[in-house]
Amino acid sequence: MSDKFKRLVFGSVLAVVAGVVYWSLSRPLAPTTSGGSIVDAEPEVPCPPLANAEWRAAQTIDGVEIEADPSCEPDNPAVVAAVVKGTNRAVKALMDTRLARDTVIKRRNLDGDGDPDEIEIKLEVTELNGFSPNIPDPSLLFPIAPGITPGLWVFTPKVRGMATTNFLSNRPQDLLRLPAPVIRVEQGDHVKITLENTHYFPHTIHLHGVDHPFMLPDGRGNDGVPMVSEMAVMPGGSRTYEIRPRQTGTFFYHCHVQPQSHILMGLAGMIVVEENRPNNWLQTLNIGAGRVRHRSVASRETYDREYDLQYQDMDRELHALIQKSNDIRRTAKAMNRDYKIAERTAEYYLLNGHAFPYTLRDSLVIVAPDEAVKLRVINTGSQSIFLHPHGHKPTVTHYDGVRLSQPIIRDVIEIGPAQRAELELHTVDDGLNSYGPGAWFMHDHHEPGVTTDGISPGGDISLVVYESYLREDGIPRTVGDLTPFFNPAYYRGEIPVWADMDPQLYGDGAAPAAGTPHSMNSDEAR
Ligand SMILES: [Cu+2]
């Protein structure tokens, strides 16, 4: 290659790079509906067009069978495949994810039954909606509802590459979200869970309800309680917790450093110990909880579908503390000395990391008639929930991972902080288990739980929705239009309720601006 040609190529590359840099710096960061940018679009559409619509279909990736998920925001099936096979084995699927090569390592089959029993899991700590004085908006913007962005800490799977969706966006990539991933292991597995502390505060992992030794044979602490079993994992440090669980069930993992703030900030997730079965390749992580798309052998023996449901409540005041300063000494003081948890009031109520209406995108319980559906429910908040699925009376089979000697059938199930309930939802239309197909509300009957900062409908509202009541985009087919709630202005209290049903009676006197959503029944009123 001649020198002149090299200079020409180099000059052209330089010009293109300079052009891209100039374009990106001068370009206004226009709001978009997904993968978006600095500020939220308002109003939004209920289900932004899915870039990867094929993610919804049942499929087989790298030999891993993945169930269909017709919801608006299904999980990336390549992530499911990678965590089923192990990120050290699923080389092909791994390329379509941002998981690290060592996020879920699966090694030897110890009991000779066709599945790996040595499992290593690596978790990090991610701050969402954090703040830096150098940037006008939160970094890793994760709205829990339209326009609502409390500061959060969450256990996330170890990832590779950028934390954002792309270099123009401040939206986190899909694996970095609330809640912490559901962990699934098999009874008797040799499990190592490593916390790599990628955060500026000390943290630990306590495995609540899961059978684990207090100390490991080499003297390392294993209970996750700082100053008692071990010292906390400092920023940049790591610790490996080891379990060989003898009992099955639905359990809880959480940080035990300053738990009154760290658990509530989001460092809390579900861990499930599944029954040992031959060829039982488990979906080791369920990102964002919700539908389990590769279920255990035991689940497939008994149930038609399975969902993981994590409820939590949040005090706006606590979550704002990490958005006020970039000085970790000030933040530590504000959070651990000045904040009075006994005066706490929760304004936000979440199911699987989102409040209504975002729960409609990824946290519906989608069913069909005459099915048995397994629901694993955990409450990682600080108030009891009183879970009520309209149109159904589920059977409670387990509390805190222990099977009840006598199952209980109820239509309101109380679940206190840290407690777990396992439910069977039978969709047989017999007037007891189910009243028949529909798009049935499912919510916390403790009334604040259906609000977001006092505004209804919000909170942890979701639906038990039969497939025949689902639109093509995965949003429930309802009598009224739910679009008005996909708008930050609604949760700022700027939109009068019922105004479109009768603008004279309920409007604020101003003619609605073109394109402004008003109420549930906008189509009927016109
Ligand atoms: Cu912590």
C-alpha cells in the first residue's frame, strides 16, 4: 500500500470519526420510546414497538427449549438459553446477550443424573437513577412508572460491555434493572454465589431461609451479617458464599449491611431451590422476575406455567438521598444517621420492579383456561401486602418454602415483609378457583398499594389475563383505553380524572390540547 493511499485512508477515517463526534455532540437528544435517551417521552404508547418481536415466540436456542411469552416486553431468549446451559458453555447464545463469560458457570454432573450440579453465579451491584453533578439527568435512567425515577441499588448479573443500551442513551441495558434476578438452583447442588462489589458502599449477601453453614471449613463467614459472621465486602472487593441446600422452597437473598436502608433500596431478590430430578437444567437467573421461560422438571410435571412475583414498597425520601450529592460521606450520613425509618411512608408500590402501568408490559400473569399455574410470591418491602387476584381463589401450598399440611384457598393472601407464599392458580371455571376467562385485576388490597405517590391507578396493579383477552402487542384488551396512564403528567397530578367522560363536569376548564390523553374512555366520549 502506497504512503499516499495510507494517508488518504487515514484522513478519510479521521474525517468520518470527527463527523460522528460532531453530530453526536450537536444532536439534540430527542426523546424516544425505547432504548431512548436523557428524558422521558410524554405521553408514551402502552407498548413501544418491539425491536425483536421474535423474542415472544417459543423457540429452541443452543438446544435449550424456551416457552413463548406473548407479553409486551418478553425476556431476551438468548439470555434464558445462556443461563440454562451456563455462560461458560453456551458460547453461541452468549454472543446475543451482554452476560459475562463467567456470570453462570456450570461444571460437573456430580450425581450422574444428566444435569450439572456445580454452579457458580456472579452478581454485581448496580445503582439506577443515580446522580452526578456533572450530568443534568440521572445516569442509568430506569423509570418505575412514567416519569418516576427513585434512586435504586440492585443486585445484577455480572455483565460485559457498556451499562447503557448505546452510547447516546442513558437507559440501562436490559440486564441492569429492578428487581434483582431470581436465582434457581437444584436441591443438593454445590452452589457458589460471588458478590463482586461494584458499588461505593459495603455490601453482603444473606441467604434467608436457604440452608447454609454459618462458617465455611476454611473459616470464611457465610451468613452475610457484617461484624458477626464476616466483614462486609468493601467497594472493589468480592466474597463467595457457598451452599448445598438440603430443602426445596422459595427463599430470599438480600444485603445485610444497614438492612433498614440497603434492602429497601433494592438489594433483595428471590432464590428458589428446586427438587432434584434427572436432566433438570434450570434457568439459573430470571432477569426482572416474571415468567419462567425454561421451567424445572418438577414444575413441568405439575404446572402449565410459572411466574416469579416480587413485591416491594418504597419511601420516596430514602430513594432521593443518593440523588442529592456525589460525596459518599454525605450520602452515608444522610442515609444511616439522618434518615428516620420509623417515620417512613411508602409512596411507591412495585411488582417486579415496576408500578402500573408499566406492570402491563412485563408483569402480567398470562393464563389459558383449565391450567394449573404456579406463582411464587415474595414481599421484599416493609409493609404487608394483601394480594387479591380478581376472579380467582388461588390455593396457598407453601409459606416460607415449607409445604402446608393443609393447603389454604383464599382470595386475599397476606404476605408480610420477607415472607414468601407459593400459590397454585387453577383456571378451571368452577366459580371457586376461577370465574372464567377475562382480564382480571390483581393487586395489593392494602389501599396505598394501588397508588403511585397517592395517584390511582398505580402501584402494584397487574392482571391475571387470559390469552383471549390479550392484544397482539401483549397489552390486555380492556373496555377503556389505558393509554392516558402512560404519561408522566398523569402521575404529576396534572390530568383531571374522568375529564373525558364529561369535560364539563370533571374537566379543568381548559380545552384539551391535541394529542393529550384524558381518561379511560376517550373513544366513547368523542
Ligand atoms: Cu448493602
